[in-house]
Amino acid sequence: MPVGTLGTVKGLTIDQVAATGADMILGNTYHLRLRPGHETVAALGGLHKMCGWDGPILTDSGGFQVFSLGAINKVNEHAATFRSHIDGAKIELTPEHSIEIQQALGSDVAMVLDHVIALPAPMTQVEDALARSIRWAARCRNAADREDQALFAIVQGGLDRTLRQQCASELAAMSFEGYAVGGLSVGEPPEDMYTTTGFTTPHLPADKPRYLMGVGTPRDLLENIARGIDLFDCVMPTRNGRNALAFTDEGPLKLRNAVHKLDTRPLMEDCPCLACRHSRGYLRHLFVAGEMLGPILLSHHNLMYYGRLMQATRDAIEAGEFEAFKNAKLAGWGHEPFYESV
């Protein structure tokens, strides 16, 4: 899912997003609660109508902001209390209020409010956040009454096998419409993420969607698909695009580097995106000159790259060739890491 935090995938029109092959986009409860406000979104016809997207939308509950904006919030059993990063206003986000906001936004999939912590963390802190996440999930389940909106639970438990399996089993017993693996990609090494996903997914219902939140690099996608994940979101395609990094089958290209100055080749020969109509040299020029077109074109390319990667993965799975496909992609990407260039 391309990330449209505030009702827009940064730098792209909704038609350009659709052209990348995206079937579903993501919005964020916390940020839309602040701007323009969930009541305003509802008055404008809901999130779909407001931004012009006629496909499915998933809204994150605000739980990640409990983690990422930790300097301006506190968490207790009742709620996460925020100071707005915009004007300092005090905001109390309970599980019930998170559902209220998401129902007003009118998303197709709403997420329960969970308690996210940084990893690694002391076991007592992991256990406390897990137990609170389960209790908050139950409160969200009780508060949700919009029949046209699916509710997904979020599995927590740090990197501990027993805690993850315990959380997955307890949430599965509550019969949510889908299940997310949360609390990963928050500072742990990638291999720890893959291992944790691998021992968590077998304890989730096989007939329900499995969503790995906030992940990740192309390698992360394939490694976690191999471990049973169906659905992803991440800001990496657009954030890196805005910062002159393009994803390709040969690994990342850093377009500000002088090596690209006279390069007449496109980013990828067979890519139908807007950026690949131009040369690498031209794209580099746009970034060096500070032209806004550069971030737009690379954001479109990166989302197209992710969309085509997912389509090719589905094709390989259906053909019974996923393992060979995965190995070929990993070999092409090599050892240079994909990273957020910010």
C-alpha cells in the first residue's frame, strides 16, 4: 500500500498513484485527526471522496505515533495522551476514539489501537505493551459498529517467540477480519524481523489477511512473503524518491552522484513509469537544480517498481516458482542495502 498519511501520496496525483498498479492506499488516524480533522473529512464525503480514490483504503490507528512521537505523549491503561506536534494542543487517544475517528474517515480497513515500543527493550516493558495491546484490541472490537469497515488486530510481543505466539493466539480467538504483525522495523536488525515474522504467522488464521506494518525494503517484502505475509505499507518508495534514490533490479541508484551526469539510459529499460521516459542524466539535473519534478518522477518510479515487484511475486507464486524468483531478485540487488536517504 502506498502511504497517503494525510489523504495524499506525497507528490503524486491520485491517477498517477493508480497507474503504479496500487490497489489500496493507507491513511493515518492521528495525522488526519489533527489536519483537517475527522469531522471535516466526514463532511467532505469521507476519505475516499475527499482524495478521489475509489479503491480500498486502510487507516492506521495512531498506535505508531505513540512510539514515534514519544517525546510529546504518555501512555496509560486508559489512553495515549498527545501534545499535538502542530500547535501543542492536548489530545487523548483512547481505543474507542481511534475507532470513532476511523469510522468517520470511512476507511475500508481500520486498525486497532496498539502500544508500540522500540526494540530491543526490557522483557517487562515488552510484556506490558503486549498485554495492553490485547486489552485495547478488545475495546476496539467492542467499539466498532460500522458494518462496511473491516477491523484488523495487531500482534505485539517484541522479538520473543512465546509472547508473539501468545498474542497471536489470543487475538485470533477474537475473530477479527484480518491480522497485522506490528512492532517490527523499529530498530531491530532485518534478520530478527524475518525470524519473528516466521514464528508468528503460523499462529494466525490461514484464511485471513496477514499484514506486516511499516515494512519495508524490496528484500523485506520478499523475505516476509516467504514467511506468510500478504500486505505491506511503507514510506520508503516515496521518501527515497523525494531524496533522489531510485529502486531498480540492480539495486538502488543514487541520482545525485556525478556518475549519472552524462548517462543517457533510463533507470530501467522496461519500466513504464513517468521517470523512465527520461535519462538518468536528466533526472540527476532535476535534483541538482532543485526542481520539484525530480521528486515527483522518482516517487512515481519507486511506487511503480514496488507495484510491479508485487505483481511479479503473485505470478511466481501462482506458477509455483516463488523460491527461484526470490533468489534471482536477491542476487540482482546484491549486497548494497536499500535505505531511507534522509
